[in-house]
Amino acid sequence: MSFKYKHIIYISSITCLFTAWLTSCEIINPAEKIPAYIRIEKIDLSVSDTSSSGQGSRSHKITDAWIYVDDQIVGAFELPRTIPVLFEGNHKVTIKAGIKMNGIAATRTQYPFFSAFIQDVELTPGKVTTMTPVVSYHTSTIFDWIEDFEGSGFKINKSPHGTDTAMKTTTVTSEVFEGVKSGVVYLEASRPFFEGVSSTAFNIPKATSPTFLEMNYKCNQGFAVGVYASNSNNGLVSLYLNASPNWNKIYINLGDAINTIGYNPPFTFFVGMVKDADNPLPLLYLDNLKIIHQ
């Protein structure tokens, strides 16, 4: 065989190998599918009866959306967010509202008292579909205790455990969260300790159902919330909250405290504050307290 034929055979072999390599790459790394996108700015809460004898305020702090497509979980996303999904055509999209339990980012979870938002959505690759989910309380939610401070009286009494200060109401617009009144506590050197307890006790199922306190608050120093078991002077702090110069909303898991203190119903809720030495006028504002369970 002459040299020129050897050269042609060599080139042909390289060409075959290169073609085979391209073919195998297409098999191993196929073209990526173009996702569709779901845009969610926020999740709103619908409340059927905003009175203290109904479901109370529609105030909420829903921070996250848990997304499912055809009952397959896509993920949990902090809002607002545009979420890519590898689905095309008409699909059932389920959105569940997520919160920061006890106000802690590391304990993000679905709020068990809110119903899911479900909608059929046409998903198109490369296209953004905006959804405006609205959730409501499950019909199975039991509202044990609601205090919105709007009535002629309110349901937080002075504790029998040595408190020297009582909660009052304020109608000053700059101090009220919503409506015309909010609860307020003022401390000073001569009155450095406040503890208030719910005027009524509440019963909850034993450790098998979630029990939460919802609350709007504003304060210039830290304070504590917790529960007392029946016929007991031993309260257990559920959470210590730091100063918050602006109104905040929190969802506090009372179940852990109740399980720790022992199941001895009925229970009362308490809130307490002790004057910091370097704070000349500690202030605490509260509104829209709800204790709920299922």
C-alpha cells in the first residue's frame, strides 16, 4: 500500500472517532428542557369574620410559598420569587403558606392552620405566569382565645405573681397597629415588672395537635411569653422576643412548652417584661393575640 493511501485511512479513522464522540455526547448530555416560570409576589390571607368572636384579624406574616405541581413538590421559596418548573401544558398547581416558626429563619415550615391554594395553570416554556394565591384558615381550626383590644374591656389581667404593672389600652394613632386600640405596657423605675395572664383558660388536645399563639407586637426591649398549667404557679416561657421598634407578627409554637410543663389543662397564656437597667421607659405594645389549635 502506498503512503498516500495510508494517510487517507488515518484521516478517515479520526473522522469516524470524532463523529462517534459527538453522537455519544448528545446521548449523555441531551439538550436542556426550557422551564416555564411561576411568579408569586405574596400570599394573602382571607378571614371570614374579623371580630374577636370569629377568626380575628387578617394580619399575617406569610414569608414562603411551598409549591407543588400535580402533587409533586417543587420546593419552598421565600417570597417574592419567580420559580422555574419543568412542566408544560395545563397542570394543577398547589401553593401552601409558609411561616418562620417562633420568628426563626431556620425553622421555616408550612403553617398547619392555613388551607392550600389550588389552581389549574397553563404552563408554557420560557413564559412567566403570575399567580396571586389567597389562603384561609382550615374549617377545623379552633380559636381558643382572641384578644384584639377593640372592646370595652380586654382579656389580659394582672398576674398574681407579684406584678406591679397592669396592661392598658392606647388609642394614639401612632401607637395602634390596626383598628382604634392596641394594648400597651409602660414600665419605669418604681414599676419595673409586668406580667399579664389571659383572663380565661383554654383546653387543647394532648400533644397530638399543633397549638400556636399568633401576635402582633412592638417593643423597645425584650419580653417573654409562655403558659401556666392548671392550678400551678410554675409557668414555662415559650419564647423570649427581642426588641422590635416596628410592628412585627409572630407565630409561636406553644405545644413544646405545654409538653414540657406537663399536660395539665386548662392552660393560661402569660406575657411578661422586666425593666432593663439601662432603659428608662420600657414600652410594649400588643395586638391581635390568637391561641389556636386543631
